[in-house]
Amino acid sequence: MRLALAQLDFTVGAFEENFRRMRDAVARAAAAHADLVVFSELATTGYPPRDLLTQSGFVDRNLALLDRVAALSTGTLGILIGFVDRNPAPGGRPLFNAVALCTAGRVAERRYKSLLPTYDVFDEDRYFEPAAAVSPIEYRGWRLGVTICEDLWNPREFWARPRYRRDPVAELAAADPHVLINVSSSPFELRKAALRRDLVRQGARTHQRYFFYVNQVGGNDELVFDGHSVGIAPDGSEVVRAGAFVEDFVLIDVPTESGAPSPDRVLRPVADGEEAMAHQALVLGVRDYVGKCGFRTAVLGLSGGIDSAVTACLAAEALGPGQVTGVLMPSRYSSRHSVEDARALAEHLGIPSLLLPIDGVVQAYLDALGPMRAAADASPDGLTEQNLQARVRGALLMAHSNTYGSMLLTTGNKSELAVGYCTLYGDMCGGLAVISDVPKTLVYRLARYINRSRPVIPESTLTKAPSAELKPDQTDQDTLPSYEVLDRIIEGYVEQGLDAAAIAAQGIDRGTVDAMVRRINLSEYKRRQAAPGLKISSKAFGVGRRFPIAARFADP
């Protein structure tokens, strides 16, 4: 059986665009004499459709698109495609997360997702009814064991504590399919691609079947989908590996009899290492978010610091240097090397830059606020004055965005966002927070990775003490522990769910842990108003982390 694995970049609700991508892939599969072309989970709608699923017109258009795709299944070519189906039963959720086998111009078989994730960024139980049972799909003498995304993730042999009571893959394997296939829309996070391969390998070895996994690629809102589609032989070896962070189309001849020779392997090279993976994910996330939101250009503030430098590099690679503008907004507290570093970065990247000094605008604000500041006996370098500088910069950047129709990219990192080391309506202004899920220590590693071939980011940007430069001689470590320590606390508390005692037991001062955990909790109100951020960790701030703002819980 010749399989065609179509790893494509779908946009949520872009029915015509998504159809064209599928039509082209079907044509390639037919020209290659494939027996079956496989698309990803919810290919008709794009993933995740979220509350668009509550609109009947959206579901109708998805079903109409399914019929159009089915009409392409002419001759000997079948199509396996993810879609949204209606649940005709009077009870339960109104929809199914479904997969269809299309042959001879029509939908021949339907199967439904059994395990519906409701953790992190997933909320599928809000919309879908789970399948009560599974069964293979009969197709031209072959039995296909087809599952959908999360159905793959519950082998009892793999987890110490499985999340669900059922293992749909094992249930299908008991029905003696020739091959196992999982259609998926699994978002990227660091180290997840290897885990997925291990899960598919576990299924292939345990059930002694070829197992093929087809994932979506591309960015949709905060989520980045990395592709990494894979096929594993019964002995656990890889026979297919699609590219990472790119659309791909892979053909593989699968033996359907035990003992038959292994097929020729099709293994695309993929980047290795966390820095390379994070870099590719963020570039793809920026490119798709900006483009799918209808923008062609982007603007950001260039401070001469590491965060804005890395963000500018990612944006320039994603959109092209001519599509990104850097705005320099020095104040009386900006060091000369900061302006020089920002100019050098713009020159190295080939992006246009603009100089807008802010002292005059800030002074106008201070003059207007003079009576209030005098009555409060405010410090001339106090928090109000520092935040005014950030807010003036935010207003200027938003004015540039309004004038030129460019998307404003914010440049704050995860470490700052975690503890509220950022200014509402200031440096938090923007349409996309590019590195808001990148801790400061990884920002430095990304900068070194970007500089691996040539010095794009000036060396002084990498070596000087990080500073907001909002008052004389200011550094981040005036009010924060070292970023090496802070990032360990954030990883433990936010990503691993550890309490303060467990984090301190790793050799970190308990007073420091308590202070930073308190700041993380108190800063939730800021994060609720932040721009959407690209997710690359197991737990990002945003839709996947739901903490109350008005709460008094304190970790003892």
C-alpha cells in the first residue's frame, strides 16, 4: 500500500485556502499512484477552531468542504481527512472530532476521537462527544486502525499514571489491523517531538504494526505546530520522518504482510538542539501570526538590549528585513552604547530604523502632573516616572503601527512577564509577544545561536548587564535575583507545579523563592492584559494557565 502523508499548514476558517492546499496534495498523490493520502486532525477547519465550533454556519462550511474533498477521491485513490461531524444523538455534546475515509467521490467511513484533552491549551470536552467504541476501517482489502491525536497518548506501558481509562490504540490493535494511523494537530513545545516519536514507537513495537503519525504544521494564534510526522516499523525503526516546521509531502510503500521486506526509508533532516528548535518555532510563529492576521509588516522598539535584538532577528527572518522597522527611543538614562548597539543591529539585519528621542514628551507629561507629584512628594526617579517613559515609548510605537499598518511586536521575555518586570500600556503594548515564553537564559542562548555564522547581534549586547535604563545606573538585578536562579524558580513553579519548599530543596534560598513566587502570583493581572505570546514550553502564560487574579492563597 502506497501512503502519501500530507503535512500542511492550515488556517482556522480559511476554507477555500485550505481546500486548495488539500487539492494540490491530492493531485500529487494521484500522480504518484498513491493508494491513500492522509491529512491531519480537523484539516477542514484548521486547529484549534475553539468557539467557532459554536456557530452552525462554521460547521456547515466544514461539512461542505468535506464533500468537496471527497469528490477528489477518484480512481484508486482514497483520502483520510480530519473534520467536524455533528452528533445526531439527543444527549451529549453536539459535535464529534472526526476522521473520514473518502473513496469513489464520497465519504465512505467515519470514525470519532475517543480521548478528549481538557488540560493546558486544550478544551475539547467543551465541544465534542467522545467515541464510545473504536473499529478498523476496511479499505480495498486493508484494515486501517485510525485514531485521532490524543487517542495516541495513553498506552499503559508508557506512563506511570495514564490520564484516561481507555487506550484506543490497543483496542484497535486487538481487531488485527494491517497498519495503525494517527491524524493529529499536536502543538510544539521543547522536547515534545522526541516524546511523540517514542509514543508512536511504543505503539508500533507493542502491537507489531507499522504506525504512521501525521501532524499539522504552522502557527495559529499562540500555538505553533511543528509537523515532525513520522512512520515507525514494527521493530521500532523510523521509515518516515517528515520535515520540521515546514510543509511536507512524503510517500512510503507499506508492506501489508508480516515478514515482507521493509520499505525504503524517507527521512528528512531535522534541526537538533533546543536553541535550533526554539528558533524555528518562533520564526514560523511570527510569520504565520502576522500573515494570518492580515499584516505584511511589523514594528518593534530597539533598546540595544538582548530581548529586542533577538525579537528583531526573529522578525526579520520570518517576514524579511525590509518588512520590519526598528524604532530607537532613547531617554536621558539611555547609555551611548545602547543606541550604538541598536543602530549596529539594524545595520547588520538590514532593517530600516527610526530615531525618536522621548525626553521632551516625558517632560510634557511630568509638567502636566506637577501638582499631583508635588502633593504626593513623589521621587524624581520613582516608579511613576519610570513607567511614564515606558508608556511614552508604547504610545509612539502604537502611533507608528497605526500610521503604517504594521503589527507591533512586544519584546518582553518569560522571566520578566512572570514577575511583572514590565509596564502595562508601556513595553507590554503590541499585537504579539514574540518571546514571552522564552526565559531570559534561553534568550541569551538564542542570541548565540543567531550569531553562530556571523555577528548579527553586537557582542556588547550579549555581555553588558541587562537594564531597563529608566533611572540612573539601573540594572535588572537591583530588584531580581540572577536570571539563572529566577528561571529555575519559574520553571519549578509555573511549568512543573512545584511548591516553594520543593523549589528551595533544589539549593535555592527559601526567602528568594518565596519572594519570586509571590511576585508571580501578584502579576497575574498584568499577564491577563498582555498580548498573545507564542508558546514553546510545557506551560506558557496565557490560555493554558488559568490562575485567578483576586485571590489570597499563599504557598506556606
